[in-house]
Amino acid sequence: MSQSARRASAIAALALLFALLAIARPIDHDESQYVAAAILSGGALPYRDFAYLQTPLQPLLFAPFAALFGGFAWQGLRLLNAALGLIAVLCVHRAARESGASQRAATIAAGLFAATDILLFSIGVARNDALPGALVAAALIPIVRATQGKATPISAFLAGLLLASAAAAKISCAFPAAAYGLYALWNRRHLPLWIAAGALAPTLLVAGLCLAAPDDFLFGVLLFPSAAPADYYAAGDRAWKLWAALKPVDALKFLALGPALPVLAFLAIHRPRSEPALLCLALAAAALIAALLPTPIWRQYLLPALPPLFVALATMLPERLSAPWKAAFLVFALAGLAPSLSAVFAGKPAMATATREMAALRAAMDSAGVTGPVATLAPQFLAGTGRVVDERFVTGPFYFRAQSLLTPEEEQARNLVSARRMADRFRADPPAAIIVGGEGEWTSGDPALDAMLEAWAVHAGWRRVPVNSERFRLYVPATESDQATRSRTDPPRRRSSSFSA
């Protein structure tokens, strides 16, 4: 088999593996707001028309794909993220070759990158991590070319465009983008004016959406991400998640699920001296700082640091690795693959489960005649039902669980609703239906939040519609005949105070 055929076979195998992960990985409640935002962005703008809790590029870029996938939007967006993961791995390989690494070293570095749990989780769910990760990886190609004296106006423009786009998709990527901008100002060989020109379009996009709805933008992009974790985790027995001392422990744990941790040790011992390696390490350090700023931290936050880290590794790999390093990289690579492989072979693929649940919900809503917006903490499941989400719930469970982030007037102005003010808002403007069951342990969610939504429906006398599902329950407003039947059969009940505010 020729070298090009072997390369094509390896790429096809990796693409298949990533697609299988997207099909099999358990459903995650984090996917809710990203799928809903991509669907809504087909005809509306983030912040101005609906709440969005990140920088805006991903829903705008993904909106055409969501429209193309239609009722399979959630499934399609998962596979799109898997494709972005493949692009990230290929870009790490290409950037390594541009930095002067051998074909063998570049292949090893890209393969080790592909074996990190941080990457595999991020590209297996419909979150907003794969896009900025792929953009950072792609930006490394013109960046390392510039370190070899090969910068051109087009390549510098492209580096600025890609890094600024990554920041426009996930605000933490602004750290490596700023780091490279400062470096380019110091080393003019990187053509900083052309980099700035490339960054202009994503910057103007973000600025334009900010100007269209400044208060909503600042809340979604800055206030909510900084204040919401403390607002949520400080209650009850979850306060330990806010301990700052846990952050380095968590970071080491996430890096150890894959070869990233031994790569850091290898680079620390061998101390890179070349410009490509040092610049990549600086970008990785900036991304790591950004990942450690939130409290708590999660594995996907570390993804933007990995592409430059593994490109730096490729520049330092000797022709022959020593046996201890080979063993270390292999053991940690297997540790990184283990969570994803267990997800593939754990049982029924999540995509098949979700598709079946969506079909059951659609049939139930068809039978109940539901046509209007639906309140649910799992709006990703509405894609396959032909219904739209009540825009107060477009952020899934993440604003709903807020305790004190907004006043009642601010909540209404931003078209959001929290559990503590749900009763008042529903009495004034009820949804067409309520779906519960998607925010549970099976989606890594908090079933207590769904219980609040369901308690309101039961207390308000809404009718439960049969659904061919063991997970989901559907409630619709009671008809006059339902109310008459209930008044004849139900004994008098004391009014609950839970939803009387």
C-alpha cells in the first residue's frame, strides 16, 4: 500500500471513530442551549431576539446546518462537531510539519492529541467546544509558517481571522488570540497589521451584536458565566465545587486522561528552544490560564490549549523515543481512550435513544394538538418533534436554576425565566405545553429542576398526555371537560404555597 493510501485509510478510520463517538456518547444536558440557539439563529439574532450565554459565532455558523438537518438537527450537529474534531487533528499534523517536524513526529503528535479525553468528549457532544478548538488548531498552520520566515499577507490575515473567530465562538480563546497579537507586535516578521485586518470581521460581528442589545450581550457573555456558578453551587451541599484549591487538581485529572500530562512533563524536561515550540507553548499557556479562571473548571475548557501543546511536542520528538517515554505515552493514551470506548460499547447508542424519544414526543404532541412554543429544560429534543421551544427556555436548565442573577423586570426584559419566578410568568403567559424528563441523571442533569417544572404543571391542573417513553412526560393545559371531570372526582385540596408567589 502506498503512503498516500495508508494516510487516507488512517484518516477514514479516525473519521469513523469520531462519528461512532458522536452516535454513542451519552446525551449531555449541556447540549440543550447550543442546539436550541443554532435552530433559532436561522431566523433570529442572539441576545437581541433570544438569550445566549456565550459569544455568538457558533449558533450563527451552525444555523444553516441546523436548517439543513431539520428534524435531525441535534444528531447532525453532533456529527458536525465530530467532523470538526477530525479537522483539528489534521491541522495539528499539518502545523507540526510546517514547524519543521518530521512526518513521523507529526503523526505521533497528532495521534496522541486524538487520544485525549478532553478532545474526544468535546467532539462527541453538541456543545461549543469543537468549533473553537478546530479554529485554534487551524490558526497554528499560518502561525508556525511565520516562525519559519514564510509569513505572507494572506497567511497573517488568515491567522488573525481564525484566532478571532475562535474567540467569537468561545470567549476563553481570546487569551491565546491576544497572546499571539502581542507576540506579533514584538516580532514584526509575523505582520501584525495583516493579523489585525484578519481579526476585524469577527470583531465587528461581536461588536455589532453587542450594540444591537448591549445589556443582553453583557449578561450572556460576561455576567452569567462569571456569576452563575457561585449562584448555583453555593446552595446546599454543592459549595465544595467552588473551592479554588480543587482547580489544579481537576486540571491535572483532566490532563491525565490522555497523553497531555506526559507531554507537559516531556517538554518541561527537554526545554524547547526553537521559536515554533516556544510560541506554541506560550499559546498553550495562555489557553490554560483562561481554562483555570472559571470556578469550577471542566475538561472541555482545556481543549484550546491542546493543539499548540502537541505541535510543540512534534518539534521536540527525537527520531527514536526512549522506552520509558513510549510506555508513558501509550499508558496515558489508553487512559484517554477508555471513557469514550466504554461509551461506544456501553449499550444502546445515545443517538438511537434520542431519535426514538423525539418520535414518541412528536406523536404525543400530535395527538394532543400542541402547536405553540413548548417549555422544557431539554430543548435539544424538540428538534425532532416539529415544535419550537418557548424562548424563555432556550438556555435549557442553565438560567432556570438561577437564584439571584436578575430582578423580575430584568428577567422579563431578557426573555428568561427562573424556577423561583416561573409561576408568575406562566400565569401571565403560559406555554403551549410542558415537557419534563430530559433534565435528569441520564443526561448528567439535575432532576430537581425538572421536578419544579412538573410540580407547577400538576398544581395548575394541566393534563398529562400519555407518551410512549419511560423518561419523558408531557403536560398540556386542561380543557373545560378536563376541569369538569377533575372537579367531580378530586377531593378538596389545601392550596400549596410552592407556586403561589
